[in-house]
Amino acid sequence: MTIFHTPTEWRALRPSGTLGFVPTMGALHDGHLALVKTALAQCEHAAVSIYVNPTQFNNPEDFAKYPSTFEDDCRLLEEVGCGFVFAPTYETLYPDSYRYRVTETETSTVLEGAHRPGHFDGVLTVVLKLFNCLQADAAFFGEKDYQQLLLVKEMAEALHHPTKVIACPTVREPDGIAMSSRNRRLNPAQRALATQWAQTLANTTLSCDAATQDLTELGFTVDYIAERWGRRLGAVHTPPLDNGPVVRLIDNIAL
Ligand code: AMP
């Protein structure tokens, strides 16, 4: 597996044949690896980017505490047969210091966008930069971040980007919680409670209001529970049980 850091290096390395691209922020788990496996099933080569993108973090503490496990990530990627890892620096990806950005004005203003000002500008901008650097045939995104998936798909169409955006289902832990790099920050008491977050969101016999009330009674702070795009989507902050950190969790299910 080859690790590279700049688009110039990539131009020399890029193999012939179809390329599938999986953008990530590292701290990889089986959800990410499922995307890489799908990329390798549909394309001859796979490239994964590992970059914790500062411009998409509206909360500096969330950025500072974001887990970083680069060596482990590379080992896991090698095991599933990924050929290439792109690990750029801020200077490489943002020669403009983020003066140029992609802003969407509808889908990005609700739900996640309403609660995380600037988040989707950062996401769309970095994804477009990565797409331009990699020049892949297809890029694979998880339904776990459903609003992000919709926005990236729409952006590629709107800007006539040749990379095809492909949706992959959410991979869950046995107790139903969606795999997430942020789950690593939960202590055992919070991790146990998080099961009820996943179960409550998925319990469609409850209205969104009733689910919000149940989650609030369990101690979560609810950003939103809402139905849109044929899905039920939600975001909560965990309570700081046993002095644990407040961790923001998002998830969605098909209705
Ligand atoms: P992240 O590293 O969290 O930015 O995620 C990188 C990609 O992996 C995004 O397309 C996510 O939607 C996807 N992803 C993260 N967690 C999961 C999961 N549990 N199942 C499927 N895809 C996921």
C-alpha cells in the first residue's frame, strides 16, 4: 500500500484502470472498511483519504479531541486490499487558506446544517478538493451521514464533476448503534446508554416528539429528531455520565 501526501505525487502514482475513492477522517472502523470493500468490488483500485478537515468543525473542542490512529488505520486498509492512502496537510489542501468555498443554500440549511453553522461549507469544499486531487471514477459515502451524502451527490451533479457518488448502507454494532469514530470517546456507562439512543430513533411507533421526550428523559440533549427524504434523522449529545465527555451522536434510518 502506498501512502502519498500531494496531488503531484498522485499524478505519478495513479494506476491505469478504474479507481474508487473513499474520503475519511481516519479512526477507521468496520463502517469505513465496508466502503473500501465496496469500492474494491466495483473498481480495480481503491484510494482512501485520511484527513481531519478543520473547516467542517464548528466546535474547536470536537476538532481537538477527534481521535487520530493513523498507523492502525493504515494496517486495517492494507488488510482489506486498499492500494493507496492520501494523507494531505492543511497547506496542501488549502493553498487559499479557505478563501474559496462551496456553499449550498437549501439542503445544507436544515437539520445538521441548522445546528452546525458552516459545517457543510467545510464538508463540500474539502470533498470537492479531494475529488479534484484524486480524479476517481467513483466515490463511496455512508448513509450514516445521510444529509452529507445527499449534498455531496447534489454537488457532483450541480458542478458536473465526473466522479460518481455511490451510497453505502450504515454499518452497526450488534446492539444497533451506528459505528462512528466518536463512539471511541464514550465511557462504558455512556456506551451502554447509547444503545437506547439507537433503539429510540429506530422505534418508528414513536412520533418524533415522543422520541425527543424519551431521549431527554434518558439524559440526552436532543438537537433534532425529524423525518425527511424518506428517513428519520436525529442528533443528540450524550449526558456526561461518570464524568464522561459530552459526545455528539448522529444517526438515521429508512422509513
Ligand atoms: P468520517 O471518517 O466519519 O468522516 O466518515 C467517512 C465516511 O465513512 C463517510 O462517508 C461516512 O458516512 C462513512 N461512515 C462513517 N461511519 C459509517 C458507518 N457506521 N457505516 C457506513 N458508513 C460510515
